[in-house]
Amino acid sequence: MKVAMKTQTSLSLTDKVKNILSAYESDSPKVKENLGRILMHGRLGGTGQMIILPVDQGFEHGPARSFAGNPVCYDPHYFYQLALDAGLNAYAAPLGALQAGVETFGDKIPLILKMNHGNSLLSSKTNPDQAVTCSVQDAVDLGCAAVGFTLYNGSESYNAQLEELRDIIAEAKSHGLPTVVWCYPRGGVLPKEAETAIDVVAYAAHMACQAGAHMIKVKLPSDTVWLEAAKKSYENIPVKTLAERVRHVTQACFNGRRLVVFSGGEAKEEAAILSEIIAIRQGGGNGSIMGRNAFQRKKEDALKLFDDMIAILKG
Amino acid sequence: MKVAMKTQTSLSLTDKVKNILSAYESDSPKVKENLGRILMHGRLGGTGQMIILPVDQGFEHGPARSFAGNPVCYDPHYFYQLALDAGLNAYAAPLGALQAGVETFGDKIPLILKMNHGNSLLSSKTNPDQAVTCSVQDAVDLGCAAVGFTLYNGSESYNAQLEELRDIIAEAKSHGLPTVVWCYPRGGVLPKEAETAIDVVAYAAHMACQAGAHMIKVKLPSDTVWLEAAKKSYENIPVKTLAERVRHVTQACFNGRRLVVFSGGEAKEEAAILSEIIAIRQGGGNGSIMGRNAFQRKKEDALKLFDDMIAILKG
Amino acid sequence: MKVAMKTQTSLSLTDKVKNILSAYESDSPKVKENLGRILMHGRLGGTGQMIILPVDQGFEHGPARSFAGNPVCYDPHYFYQLALDAGLNAYAAPLGALQAGVETFGDKIPLILKMNHGNSLLSSKTNPDQAVTCSVQDAVDLGCAAVGFTLYNGSESYNAQLEELRDIIAEAKSHGLPTVVWCYPRGGVLPKEAETAIDVVAYAAHMACQAGAHMIKVKLPSDTVWLEAAKKSYENIPVKTLAERVRHVTQACFNGRRLVVFSGGEAKEEAAILSEIIAIRQGGGNGSIMGRNAFQRKKEDALKLFDDMIAILKG
Amino acid sequence: MKVAMKTQTSLSLTDKVKNILSAYESDSPKVKENLGRILMHGRLGGTGQMIILPVDQGFEHGPARSFAGNPVCYDPHYFYQLALDAGLNAYAAPLGALQAGVETFGDKIPLILKMNHGNSLLSSKTNPDQAVTCSVQDAVDLGCAAVGFTLYNGSESYNAQLEELRDIIAEAKSHGLPTVVWCYPRGGVLPKEAETAIDVVAYAAHMACQAGAHMIKVKLPSDTVWLEAAKKSYENIPVKTLAERVRHVTQACFNGRRLVVFSGGEAKEEAAILSEIIAIRQGGGNGSIMGRNAFQRKKEDALKLFDDMIAILKG
Amino acid sequence: MKVAMKTQTSLSLTDKVKNILSAYESDSPKVKENLGRILMHGRLGGTGQMIILPVDQGFEHGPARSFAGNPVCYDPHYFYQLALDAGLNAYAAPLGALQAGVETFGDKIPLILKMNHGNSLLSSKTNPDQAVTCSVQDAVDLGCAAVGFTLYNGSESYNAQLEELRDIIAEAKSHGLPTVVWCYPRGGVLPKEAETAIDVVAYAAHMACQAGAHMIKVKLPSDTVWLEAAKKSYENIPVKTLAERVRHVTQACFNGRRLVVFSGGEAKEEAAILSEIIAIRQGGGNGSIMGRNAFQRKKEDALKLFDDMIAILKG
């Protein structure tokens, strides 16, 4: 059965959240309300910091590679329950995974419908692209708080992807839904090292803001400056430490007027993750979006890790 | 004349079927009712097991190659009658074949309109694709219980095919129709051996679930693991026996929350077929979808084979 | 002025025609009525046999090559009058030619609007394609009894052509119009000899039926079997004589449940034509669709030829 | 301000014009009325002969190349005034040029909105194509009597161009507007000499008629026969003199049932132009469409030339 | 919140502005009113001269390259405030930048929504193209006075770009919004030197006028004549001085019937800028559109420069 009930979120916004939302000068009250649902939910609710659980690895890398190490993950209910038990702000996933648990969990945590997906059977070095596997109407039917979309900034079909994004943002706004943009600078002339180069990541995040994104997701950047034409400009921009680079990215996102969350990428040690979270907090980012490092751990370990992250982000 | 009457199916669902349908958490009562029509029909009705007769070989391989050995097959009425006499759950075919018998048989057995088709005059190793030769409205007009769609997972146009599927699923749902996805991992970088490799088949099935499919059709997989990046994950997944591989595929389909039926491919001995059916049953699959091995036998032999398959699947 | 009046056709159908129409199990009374208009019209009216005059050579080969030998053909009224005087079942032509005589002749003979056209300025060996030069609405406005569409089965754009056909059939049906499909297996890997090979022609005709065509037009096939994979199947199919090949094609068209008419191709002697007509009759085809061999003869010779053909088809 | 007033044209048609319009058997009274507006306007009004001023050279060749020799041409009002002062039947131009004078001149002379345009910054030998730079609605808003469209018959995108034309004709007709087709056989395998070859020009004109064009514009053809397959047919067609070639083209246009106007191409001497006009008159064409040879002359010379042309066409 | 309030502009038009608007003969009062809003606003209001602040460098070159030298620019409010404080006619920017300040500044200065954008991660020498990152509806929702669109005249996709522009102009007009076209002759066969060649720039501007643009933006051209075919025509056109070239461009824009503003390109000395402004004034252009030379200066320097420019343009 379709579920369009809102999650039970306290709607008395904190000043911090009110302030964040006030920067969305052109958005309708309904879009702001949905952004507010995410910002006010869970143990970080009201702080302006977020942790979001994204799970699309089954689609992107295949089920066995993603879930065999922790087979409870084959069941889509697991991710809902994990995000819920950890007290996170939102759970983001493809259509099928959300559908499979929405009746049971849909009113318990804000959902983000990830709308496009790549996969590991296809691969293009210069023209990476994703299939848009669902519609904004699906997000509405599932009672989501937002939609998500991946841009491969630099891909040969980047212009077409920007135009897909434009239509999705417009349709989502007409239903009161904000849009989260996953920025992956990849394809075209970009080598592997450019994908996390600080200049490229900041540029990609800025373009998503210009395209009307409400929240930006980028990988934590390295201190490489890749674009030849940008090197001179970076001589006077402090980007040595991770916290400085986080700060530069938020600066590129309309000087902090747009929400930015950071992902860490591949599985790593808990200590490494927590030091990244500290940098996000110090640099003024809006938190973390973390998948594999959570669901590929045993549930108790994942909950412990989230506890520690939340403690840091609460500051 | 258009026929939109429902097949005469007992609608008092068994607990087994109720349980299966309850996993479709986001679907409307109408979609579940149509899934229920298929699950409750025929001699396996109510068991959660199915046998479906699919006949699209005339389109895909040509009429003579498909039917010359049993010329009664040139008449589209034959397949309807065969599925009916054998007590199967549903009959799946292209538009023209369904049209040619719908007035005579449309209210006697659930129909699945197969919406896209390849053919043997065209062939592309890297970019296999199918023409969508009819519309969801055709399925509605024919009184079908579901629509069917083939994905060539891995084809260079796989992303475009996923987007076609997305639109078909959405339109079908708006008419209360579930969608069955035929997964053929083929094209792009995939060699012949990858098409039935257990990792590739499980991955293809998982992606169909993520795209919102209600039922998945895959070939029975081999124990080959083809994707280099997946090999490590499969070290601890039991896939030696066919039953184990069936079980792994159902696991990849949201841990059994989505229906999966298996096909055996080319013509083979009855004993071989029955041992496959046993494996499907043992592995927790939802039954069989079998074309050539049925209609290319004499009718009495086909009915005998179906009898034996049904006996096994009833368990 | 737009002409939407129906041709004056006796609507008391013969049993033969009733029987033919009853095989169109999914079609609306309006579609059957229009098929009936063609089957009941002219001197073959009611016999289940047809002769249709198709004239699109001006578009496909150019006006001088087509008409210079019989310059009355430059005037589009000539073809209407010829079909009328010969007592044929229908006249098929491109938009412009029909428009130029519809007020004068539109209520006197069933019209088939041929909707797509190739031309001799373009030529592609592997990707032959036609422009769709008019719409179903044009057919409705002209009061046509059917629309016509060419498929180049085997062309690199065959899938796209099938999808164009799908949309045309659907729109035509919504206006009560049946669709006639001209099958030209051509393009892709097909060499010249394959275009009339019996296996390829039967296959092409079968695919048109599966796509929902109401009437199929093919060239009279040769006894070549071209597809390697089909050769074994043809060892036991009698295709030595032309009549046998006609019978095999009707078999491939849902065992006679769909109408099939045959064309002979290039200009030839009267005796050769008549022996083809005899074969069509013997093989159980539904008649002839003949252009150049009619209009490139002097009118009196053409009328004489049609007389002889009609005599044979009446049996 | 939008101007949708009709030009002041006497609507009591001459028998000549009534006769011409009666050949448009499928067209609505509104379409015929607009064709009539053009045929009845100016000093040739009612004769069945026309002179149309087309000015799109600014778009196609650039403003300086087109207008520097007669700088009054930079002002779009000049062309309106010239056509008006010369007593021509109509003025044809791109959107911008018509917009710039429609309030001042829109009710004084029938307008033809030329809808697609090439330019001299792009050039493709095998795939010439034009951008459609305005819409039928623009023609309606400007109060035009017709729309114009260029076909590059033979271009690799000729099929796509025919389909664009189909949609424009259909939409124009729905607003009561006829369509004039500019035929430029060019691109694909066609060499320069083929562009004016009599067989190619007649073929191009014929295809435009088949596509539903109301008026055809072609260049005056040479006596070259270019298509190998057409050479035999032309052995018995008289095409030695220009008048014979004009006659053959009108024959190819449904034996005179469609209006055909001829252009002369590049700038030339007055005597040469007038001898061409004589041939058009003798061959039964419907007049002249002449741009550069008019506006690149001083106004008084242009008016004198038009006077002489009108005298000839009046006969 | 959406902001659709108009900027507070005196609507009693000067004779100069009335005269300019009267040349837009086909436009609705609403479109003229919006053109009038821009022409009447700021310190040049009513003079027929304009200075517009365009800022899309964050999208096109990246945030650090554009803003690091003057970090206040990371905040989108800065540009609004700068245009306001300098008393300019309008501020033009991408969607995101306008959204971020529209509630605060939307009623204080006319806005132009720049609708398409290139970026520095992609680059094509022969086929430059831009993504259309927002919609006309966005411009309406933001209360803009106009929309802006870039054409790469000469690009291999120039025809497609013209058709995008056509649809945008039509939709914008239906909402009463005029369209400003940024002309960048680039791509295809054009070398770097052609991009500012006087013949190419005048040609590009002319085509934009023909396509229905209301205002044209070009770079100040050089005295190079690049098109071989145009060289003869330029022998008698005075283009030695910058003022003469400005005059020629306005001539190419329907002899002054369309507004033309000029940009200077890369950062340069104040003296160089002012001498360009003098040439624009002398040549009869309608003013300046200047981004980097303004916002990359310290605010006080930028305001001083604008003061000097306004003094010159006021004349």
C-alpha cells in the first residue's frame, strides 16, 4: 500500500535550523519543511549536523560484493532498522529497496529516494552515466523527504545529466521536495586523481548549487589542485588540512548558504573515520553520509561507530 | 472485441500467497490482486509455486525454427489451450499472439503481455536491444494480469533499457498491473560464459528488484563467478549445487521478498528438466517459466512433463 | 474540403468474410468494419480475395521513371479511376496523391494511406529507413479504410521502425482503422538474395503479425532458405513450388488468422503474372497487391489484366 | 503588438484562381482562402501567376554580403516597402525580419514566414540541414498567409527533414495556413551538377507534392539528367529548352494540380532574368520567387525589373 | 519563498525609451514593459544606454578562479549589492545565484536569468555546447525581467542551439519576458581569431535578431574579416576604428531596431575599459555588459569604474 504519511518529526525548529533554512530564499514553505524534517530528525536533530545512511551498493557493485560479508544486508529491512536504531537523520536508497520496507518503516525516518544509478556491468572511462530508474512521483508515493541524483561532473554526457537534474529539481519542487546532489567528478578528460582534487570537488559542488541543488554530497577532497588554470588561484587558498578543504568546499557552496555533507568512500578503520568526522565538524560542513563503513560492519559495531560520530558532530 | 474480463480465479488467498503479497509493501491492492490472480491460478494455485508458459520464439527465432517440429504451434490458439489443459498459472506472449486468441481464451487463464522483443535478423554482440512492440494500454485492453519486459543487463544500451522499464512499470502500476522482468545479462563486455555466471545472474536479478520489478525471470545459473571484483565475496557463498545457486538468487532478490522464476533454456531431456525443477524447489525459487521444452514436444508429452513438474513443485 | 464519408460498400458480409473477421479477436467493431469495407468492395467483394492498387513509385523511384511510359499517370486522378474501373478492393497511395483526388473519388473506393516512404536519392545498404510523411489523422481526414506502413526487417533501425509501427497501429485502432504492413526484409546483414528467401519472408510476415498488423504484404518468395539456423527446420517444410511457399507464408501468419497479400515486384509479362496469381490462389493467400504491372500498361491492357486476375482469384 | 489582421485582398476570386484552388481537394476553406489571398494580391492578382519577394540572405549568407551593396537593406522595413511598391503577391522572410515591420506593413501585403534556415558558418557537404527557428504559432501571431520550409532532398537527414515538414504542414493546416516548400536537392551522394539536374529537380518537386505541400519552389533546372536509373525514361521527355523543363516540373507536380514557382539563383543581368520569366510563362509555371536580383539592385531598378516581369507574366 | 514582485521602476518612459520599444513591432505590451523595466532602471535609466552586471564565471570557470581574488564574491549576495550600489540596469546570473538572494534583493533591481552554461571540465573545439540548467518558469518564479541564452554560432550543434533558443523565446514571450542572446561565434571551422572578427560578430548578431532575440550581447569585435566570401563586401564598409565596428554591428541588428550591448572580455586596466565605453557610445551601441572587470576589483574600485562608465554613457 502506498505510504504518504510524514515521519514523526518535531516541527519546532531550532534557531540553528531556522537560520539554515532562511538561506533558501526562493523555496516554498513545503520544500523548507521537508529539509527541516531531515535536519530535525534523529539524535543530531536541530544541530545543523546530519548523518545520512545511503545504500545503493547492491545496484552499483552487486549484491554479493556489498552484502556477503554481513548477510543480514540482503534483507532491505535491515537498513531501515539500522538507520532507525542509530538515530540518523535520513535513509537514502534506490526505489526497490525503499518499496520493500516502506509500509513497515516509512513513518519512522525521513527517506531520500536516490533516483539514478550506475552499475558494474557497464563502464565508461570518458562517458560515465547513470540510468534514472524511478520518478519524482515514486518519491511522492513513498512519502520521501527528498530526492537524490548523481552528477558525473566532467563526463561527456555531463550537459545532458545537468538537464536531467534540472527537470528533476523542478518536478520535485512542485511536490515540495528538495533535491540532494551526489557530485562525482569523473569522465571526460579527468584522471582518477582529479576526482578528489580540491579544486575539482569545490567546482563540482559549486555547479550543483548553481543548478539549484538543496544539499550537496561530495567525497572528502585531497589537497591536489588539478586544473592547470586554477593553480594560481589556489596559491592563496589554505587547503593543506582536511578541515581547511572542508571549509573551502562550503565556501564554494554559496559561502555556506547550501548544506554540504561528506562521504569517506571505501571501508576503513574506525579511527580514520572519526578523524574525518572531526575535520568535517571543524571545517564547517554539515555532517556525513556514510554507507559501506556502516552496513558492512556488524550491527553492534556500526551502532558504536555512529554513536562516536554523533558525539563528535554534536560538538 | 476487446476483452477486459478477469480470469475466474478464486480470490480467497492461501496464507502462503498472502505472505508473499505482504512483501510488496508499496503496491496498491489492485497490483497485489493481479499478482494474486497468477499465484492462485491453476494446479499450483495457492502454493507460492508457479509454472508459466512463455512463447515468443516465433518473434525471436522465427516461426519455422520454433514451430516446424510441431506444426500445431503455427496456430496461436494452441498455446492458450496447452497452458489451460496443463493447469498452468499464466501464459506469456507477444501482442499479436495474445490478440489472436483473447476472445476465445481470455477469461480462462491469466495473461502476461511480453512487451519487447529481439529477433534473429538483427544481432549485436555488444549492444543487444529489443523493440518495444506494444503498450501497457494493450495489456489493459487484453485483460492481462501482468506485463513482461526483457533487460539485457550489460548491453551498451542497458541504461536506456532501464529507463524504458521504469516508464513501463510506472504506467503498468497506474493500471494495477505488476511487471515481470526477464533478465538476460548480455552485451557490452560480457562473454557468453558470463550470461549464466552465478554472480552476474544474481546481480542482474538484484538490479531488476531495485528497479521495481514484481517478478524476476532468470536462467538457471552456472557456478562460474565472472566479475573479477566479485570473486573474493563468493569464496564464502555456497554455489556449488544448483539448489544453492537458486537460493543465492532468491537472496539477491531482497532475501525472498520478490518472486523469482527460472528458465532452463534450450530443449533437453525430461529427466534433466525435472532435476532442475527439484533444484528450484529445494533452493526456494518460485517455480519455472518454460517454453520450448513444452511446446516443441507433442501435446501429450508436454502435458505429462507439466504433470511431473507440478508434482515436484507441490512438494 | 475534407472528406470523411464512407465508400458505398454493402455491409451484409458474406460468411467467408465474417469468418476472416472473426479471427481478429481483439479488434473493435469499427476496425473490423473497415477491414470489411475492403474485403466487401469491388468485383472480388465477399470472396476473401483482394486486389489492391498501390502507387508510391513516384515517391520511391521518381515521377519520370514511374510515369513517363504512360504519361496519364502524372495526374493523380488516373489511379483512382483505374482502380475504380477495374473493380478493385482498394487504392493505396501517399498523402499527396490521395489528397489530390479525394473530393472526386473518396466515396467511390476504399483508400489506404501509405504512411512512410523511401526515395532513390538516399540509399543505405545496411540501414534502409523511410520517412513517415503523414499522420493517422490524415487518414481519418481523408476517410481512409486503413493505413499502410513499410518495415525494413533486418535494417539497423528495424527496432525503431517496429516502435514507429506500434504507435501507428495504436493510434489507427483508436480511430477504428486497421493497419497493413509492407514487409521488405532488407538491410543489416541481409544480402539481396535474402530479401525474397522463403524463411526470411515468412519470418518477416510473422513478426508483423506479432506486432499487431491486420494485413501483411510480402513479395512472392523464392525457395532459398537463407538463415543458417533455419536450414534444418526447412528440410521437412515443402517450399519447392510457389503455391507451397504461399501456403507456408500464410501458415507463418498465425496459420491463416491474418490476411496476406502478395506482390510480384518488377514489370513482367502477363502470363508470368497470371501464373503467380494462380499460385497465390492455390496456396491460400488473400490476393494480390500490384502497382507497376498495372499502371505502366496502357489502361485497356491493365483492365484486361485485372479481369484475368479477378477471374482466377474468384476461382 | 501582435498583428493578426488580414491583408486587404479582394476576395471575389477570378475563374483562374477558383480553378487552381479546386485542385486542392482535401483542404479546408480557410487554407484555400489563404492561398487565394496570395493569388489575388498585387498586380498579378487573379492571373494565376505570382511574384514573391523572399529575403533570407541575411541569415544564410550574412548581413554584409547580402546588404552592403545596397545599405538600405539593413533596415527590415525596406523589403516590405519594396514588395508593396512593386505590387508583388507576397513577401517571405525569417521571423525577426517579419517581426520588425509587421505593425507598419502587416495588413498591406500577404506574408510568408520562412521557418527554417541554414547559415554560412556551418557547412556539410553530405548532411546539409537547417534550424527551424520559429513556430507555426509565430506565423499565426504575425497574421501570415502561409509558412515556408526548405527541404534538402538527398541530405543524409532528408528523412528527418520530411518528418519536420510533416508536422509543420499538419499544424499549419490546423490554423488554415498553406505551406510553401523550398526544394534544394543537395547533400548525400548528390554532386553540384545534380542540384539543378532536370530529373532531380522534378523528383524533388514531386516528393514535396506527395508530402502535402501546397506550393513548390524550385530552381530553374538544367537539361542534365543525373540519376543513372532515370536516363532511359528521359529519352522521350522533351527537356531541351527551359520552357520544356518548366513544363516537365509542373507535370511532376501532379500534372499542374499544385502551384510551382521558380527562382533563378545568383545575381544576373536583367535580360537574362526576363528570358527566364518568359520560359516560366511558356512552360506553364506559376511565376517567380526572386530575392537577390531584386533587393541588390537600386530600388528604382528593382521596380523597373518587376514591372517588366509582371508584364511578361500577365501574358 | 517565491518572489514575483516587480522591481520599483518608474514607468513613465522617456521618449528615448519609447522610441526604442516602438521598434519591437510584434511584441506584447508585457514584453515591452519588461524591456522598459531594464531600460528605465538605475542611473542610466531612460537614456537608452545600459550597464548590466553578469556573473556566471563560477559556473563557467569555477569558484576559486573567479572569486579567490576577492573572496566576498563567494557570497551570492555580493553581486546583488554591487549592482544595486552602482546603480546598474540589471543583474544577470545562473539559477542558483539568483535564488540565493531573491528574497533580500528581488524587488530592488531587474534580474536576468541566464539559462544555459558551459563549464571548464568539458571542452570541445568543434562542438561547444551549454547545458540549459533552468526553465523559463524559474525566471517567472524569480520575478525576472528577462531571460538570457548563449549561442555558440558555428558550433556543430549550432542548429540544435537555435532550436532550443526558439523554444525559450516562445515560452518567455508567453510570460511577457524578453530574451537576451549572448553571441559567441565558436566551434566548427572557426579558429580563435574568427570569434571576434567583425564580419563574424556582425553575422552572429544578425542571426540572433532573425531568431527573435530582443537584446544582443557580443564581444567588442576586431577589424579582422574572416569569412573569405565576405571580404569583398567589407572593402567598402568602414571598420577600422572600434566605434565604426560598433556602428556596423548595430547596423547588422536591423539597423538599430534591436538593442545591442558589448562586453570587453578578460580583466584589463581601467583606462582601456573606458576607451571601449567611449567607442560603444560613439558607435551607437546600447551600453556595456561587464562582469570580471567589476567584481574582481575591490568594491570601491568597481564602484568608481562604474561611475566613470556611467558618466561616459550618459554622454
